Amino acid sequence: MDEDAKEARKIYNTYGKFFVKKEEKNPDRKKISQIIISVINDSREKKILDAGCGTGKECELLAKRGAKVVGIDVSEFMIKLARKRCKNLGVKFFLRDMERTGFERESFDLVLSVFSLMYKKNLKAVLKEFRRILKKDGELLVVVPHPIERMVRHTKNYFKRGKFLKINGNIRYFNYHWTLEDYLNTIISQEFKIEEIKELGSSSLEENYYPHYLVIKAKAI
Ligand SMILES: C[S@@+](CC[C@H](N)C(=O)[O-])C[C@H]1O[C@@H](n2cnc3c(N)ncnc32)[C@H](O)[C@@H]1O
């Protein structure tokens, strides 16, 4: 595990409950899950990796739709919650860094990364790993906070790439800010073809004048 993965592990093991509550209160979460399902089309029989699975929300949704799902995360606390949520659904969970998953090459039909890529400094290494474990024509689905949202709420400067600190009461945690071209060009550079992009607003009306979430669907070529 690199330093960021170790830091993320510590943050989610220590403040996991806070993040779970925050996510439960997110009015946009249902919409995001619906978009994920609609973009994936048919998940039956697909072998899917959820990289940075957290509490296993998407693992549960996809397993219930007939997919064979594997979830990985760096946090023991999150994996524990995910195992509980997905009990009896046949989902397998492993404590692993998404940059070095340890799976055999061409093991998956689909790799999903929902709100986890922004914990990584080396996007290229992660995308290389995703491409390695995906079958040819396999799908990649990435959901991240939209870079414009990062700028409005955090960095103020769109081009100020890199690690930044988020503070919420006593809780301090980090994210990386990458621009739209960073995400898209890195994905393209690792032998993926971008197939679809969605920019989603927020349900909160006063903040609905800029995109909050970025969804990228790509195909392994
Ligand atoms: C914001 S949560 C998102 C969880 C879940 N995908 C969701 O959408 O609800 C980010 C998750 O990524 C995990 N994570 C952070 N860095 C990681 C890494 N390098 N490898 C695997 N998981 C990581 C965290 O432990 C945390 O559970």
C-alpha cells in the first residue's frame, strides 16, 4: 500500500461512521445509483470489481441483478460493513489497494470505481491496473466528484491540481483534485475508448448551477 492508501485506510477506519452518515444523507445518492445501473445495461452473469467499494451499496445492487461481484477496499471498517450488507449474496470482499489489486489479468467484465479515484495520486497507475484486470471489450465505469465542484467548493482554482485537505469539524481528510482532461486523457492513454460521459447536477436547488458529479463510461480496447 502506498502512503495515500495507508492514509485513506486510517481515515475510513477511524471516521467510517461519519462518512456512512454523510452518504446516507446525500439526497443525490439514489440518482447516482440509478445512473450506474442504467449505464451498465445488463449486469447478469458479469464479473464485476467494485474498487473502493465502501459499505458495498453498489455491490449489493449489482449482485441482486445477477452479477458476480468482488469488492475491494483499503479499510477494514468499510469491508466489515460491506460484508454485513451483502450477506448471502455471494459477493467476495478483499482488503486491497486499487492500484495493486493482485487479480489475474483479464479477470473482469466490468470495473467500477465510485467516489474512490479521488484518493489516488497516480491516476495512470490505477487505470493501468484496471485495464490489466479487464477483459478486452470489458467496461469501466468511473464516478467522481465533478472537477468543477472541486473548484467551486475547495480549490477555487480549476488548474490547481493535487492533494487538498477537507475539514469537517474535527475530521480532516484528503482528496486529489484532477481536471476533466486529466481523467479523460489518463483513461484514453491506458487503451480505453470513452463511450459516454454524464455531468450531473445536485438535487439541492441553490447549488444546482454547476455539475457536481462526473460519470465516465469507457471500453477496454
Ligand atoms: C467516498 S468512499 C466511496 C465508497 C463507495 N464506492 C460508495 O460510493 O459508497 C471511498 C472509499 O474508497 C476507499 N479507498 C480509498 N483509497 C483506496 C484505495 N487506494 N484502494 C481501495 N479503496 C480505497 C475508502 O476506504 C472508502 O471506502
